[in-house]
Amino acid sequence: MIAAGGRGMPSVWSEAGKLVAFLRRDFLLAWSYRLAFLSDMVNLIAQAFIFAFLSRLVDPARMPAFGGERAGYLGFVIVGIAVSALLQLGLGRVVSALRNEQLLGTLEALLVTPTSELTILLGLVMYGLVYLPVQMTAFLAVAVLLFGVEIHLSGVGPAVAALVLFVPFVAGLGAA
């Protein structure tokens, strides 16, 4: 679709529709392996249990204090797991998705379509960008409910803002 200006640039709406198509394709592919969803959650819960037991070895007096309250080891680790999952998505997913498309023989077909390279790159990681926050929210909910990790909602806004700025940087490193 040609933009209203006639410059040959694809319109934002047509590119957004292509991103939705990438998301749908990757969701249907992931859904065909339903056990993967379950194994992801079991893996995260197992990590939480392991670090909950390890947290008993850490002296709470050695943990740093923020705003007069001591941070818990388990809360620190769980946030670290969430950030490392985001890093893994940004650094590894772009490269692995491009390689997978190449092995399937669909990369060349994608590149000859009237789709911008940015849309293709975003489309290849779109499922991860949607699935990862859902997965990490469930993981944090498990940590709060099962292990009593304290999460203060006042920090959610700044954390989301930092992640929104962080994701393009990490994805750029992954693409490079």
C-alpha cells in the first residue's frame, strides 16, 4: 500500500497489519507445541524454588537498604531473572529468528515483499515482545503469592519506562 503522499513509502497501518500477521503466525506455531507453555512456567517456578532455598543462605543484614527498607535476596534475584529474559529476547531472538527463516527458506520470500526491513525485524520478535511480559507477570505473581516477595507498585512506572527505552537498544545490539 502506498502512503497518501505517493512517495512509495508503506503506510503505518499496512505495516502494523503485517506485525499482527507475524504475531498470529508465531502464536499459532507456539500453540501447536502446547507443552512448551507448561514447561516455561514449570521452569520459572523451579527457578523460584531454587532461589528461595538459596535465599535462606544469605544474611538479610548484608542486603542493601532502599528507602529505609532492606531488599530481599529473592526479590533481587527474581527481578534479575526477568531482566535477563528480556536481554535474551533482545540479543538472541533476532538472530535466531533470522536464521530460522533462512533455514525454512522463507527469508528471501519475506525480503522481496513490499515490507520494510524494520517491520520484518520487529515482526520476528513481536511474539516474544508480547509473550515475555505476560510470562514475567505470571512469574512475579508466583513469587509474590508463594514466597511473599514484596513488590511496590510505585516502582512499576519507572521500571516500564526504563525497559521501553532499553528494549530498542538491546534489540539493536542483537541485530548488529
